[in-house]
Amino acid sequence: RGLGVRVDSAAYPGYSIPPYYDSMIAKVITYGKTREEAVSRMKRALSEFVIEGVHTTIPFHLKLLEHETFVSGEFNTKFLEIYDVMGS
């Protein structure tokens, strides 16, 4: 949380996620005067986001935000079909 960052979640410190949880535990939203500012805020927010006990998509999203095609802004809805973001 902070300037240009919003987190939507019902979770709280010590919260125990039930076994049949909705896979979206939290949603992080960033905004800025420019796309670059919003992306920079998202990278900071995700790198500082702490969630324990479950696997998250944070590593994937951090790699996505650094991908040269994403950074260029020249991508479409086929992006994940074309690029192996995690480099496996």
C-alpha cells in the first residue's frame, strides 16, 4: 500500500486460508500519471508483498513486468502463447 497502490483482499495477518479458497486471495492495483510510473509502482508493490503458506503468481508477474516486449508496450492477448515469461 502507498501512493498509487491499492490492495483488495479479505485476508489479514494470521488469516488461515481454507482448503477451498478462491484462488484470488488479493488483488494489487497500481496507477500513475504514465504507464511507466504505474509499472514501476507495481514492481515495487509486488517485491514488497508478503504472503506465506501458499504459492503465489508474484514471481511470474515480476518477470512479466521486466519482459522486453511488455516493457515496450507492443503486445496483445496472445502474449503468453508466444513468450515463455518464466524461461523454462
